[in-house]
Amino acid sequence: MSAKNTWKLHRWSTILLLPLIAYLFIKIIHLSTLPYNLILSELSNLWGVGYILIFTVLGLVHMNTGVHEILDDYVHSDVVKRILNVIISIFFLLILIFVCLSLLLIFIG
């Protein structure tokens, strides 16, 4: 991907994350006043699961773009860069798997 497209992707993901983060703060404040069973019922509906997945995927795309830009700027060895890219990709994949499993447990429970 070219530097211009990477910059655009990073900026657009930032713009899209801002209202999602604002909504998340409001939702956390609202959920903090509810008992546990009502929190589970609020999070287990389709909108709650969809919101969390969209927020997670968009956040991971944003983080991935930023981390890769930092690697391109500061790591000059191609071998080290490839190893770090694999480690970072595995880390982001594990985060996505963890979020999906957590949502599955909430949705089932």
C-alpha cells in the first residue's frame, strides 16, 4: 500500500472511531448503574454484539496501520521488520479471537 493510501486509511479510521468512542463512554456510564443480569442482556442483543465487533475491527485496523508506520520509520532491517510484522499480526489476531469468544460467551449465556 502506498504511503498516501496508508495515511488516508489511518485518518478515516480515526474519524470513524471518534463517534464510536463517544458512544462507548456514554454506554459504559449507563451500564455502570445497571445490575449484572441487565448488563448481560444489553450486551447480548444483536446491536451490542455488532457494535463491539465493528469497534474492535476498526480499532485493530487503526492500531495495525499505526504500528506498521512506526516499524517502517524506525526498523531498518528487513528480517527484523518481517519478524515483528508476524508477531504483531498474531497479537492482533489473538485480540480479535479473544473478543469474539467473549461475545460468544455473553451471547450464549
